[in-house]
Amino acid sequence: MSVVITEAKKLNYADKINQSSNKNKTIWNIIKSETNRSGINDKINTLNVEGSLIKNRQEIVKTFNNYFSSIAKHINSTHTNLSNYKPHDTTPLHYLCQSFKAPFPNSNLKSSSTKDVEKVIKSLKSKNSYGYVGISTKLLKISSALIISPLTYICNKSISLGIYPDHLKYAVVQPIFKKGDRSNITNYRPISMLSSFSKVFE
């Protein structure tokens, strides 16, 4: 019986690899699954913040949120203000400011058709992961025939009004471990999982 199971697994994995658009990633996912290593990066049980150990899940989430938010503020604060640049500056930013003194011409955007939106949806990679809305690109592809018309309408309305829907700006931020001490918050980088609908808009 075990021989049959082993052969069935081999055929299943071979089929997954052959049908995959990213074979290396699929192979590594199979290896992680077989060695029970899948999801190891998601398990953050303890954080060491200035010598204080945090084990509460909600506190860990808040700490990551504050840390990632403070990084963005720090980067913004270290950028020099454009008003501080002098005429003799030779920085790339100064060059761009000098090169584009005149305003850019108006863009005439055409309305998208249902075929345009359908083409975009088909071009997305089929994934089970999802963002804030809770709908994966795989599910979006399956249900595209039912929602293509209202989605096209919303896309065109957004462009004509110049307003991007607030809910499509939300993202699920996942801390990914890089290397070193797992309890050290500086050893993590954030990835943002956007809504599948926002990918269509983009």
C-alpha cells in the first residue's frame, strides 16, 4: 500500500511541476511540505524589544506595525527638502527638477472595455493568497464572467473621477524573516499583500 501512495505522490508532484509557471518555487514548496518545514517563517512566538520579551500575539502585531511604520517615517525624514537645493547642486534630483520645469501635458485616457479588463484578469497569476478583501486571484479568475461588467464600470468611474477606492489601498502586511535571531525585529522585512482587485486597477 505504501508503494502505491509513494507512486501517487510522485505522479502528483510531477504534474504540479510540469504545470507550474515557476518550477523552482513549486519544487521548493514540495520539499518544504515533505520535510514539514512549510510555514516556518510565519511562526513568530517571541520578540525581543530593548531587552523586553514580548510573547502576546496582539502585542507582537502592534510592535511590528509600529516598527514598519517608523521605518517609513525615518526614510521620509532623512530626505532633503527640495527647497534646500541650491543652483549649483549636481544631484540627480536637482537635475530632474531643472529638466522638467514646464508642467506635463494633459493625458487623454480612454475607457476600458470588458475585454480589456478580462484580458488583465487572465494575465494574473493564479494564487490562493489574498489581501484585505479576502478574494484571491484564483477566485477572481473563476468568477470573472459574473463580475466583469460591474468591475469594468468601477474601473472607468475611478479613472474619470480621478479617485482611487480607499479599500483598494489597504494591504495585509506580512513580516518575513531574513536571517539571524528570530526574536530580533530588525531581522524581518515587510511584504504587502494587495487586493486582487487593486491588481486589476493597476
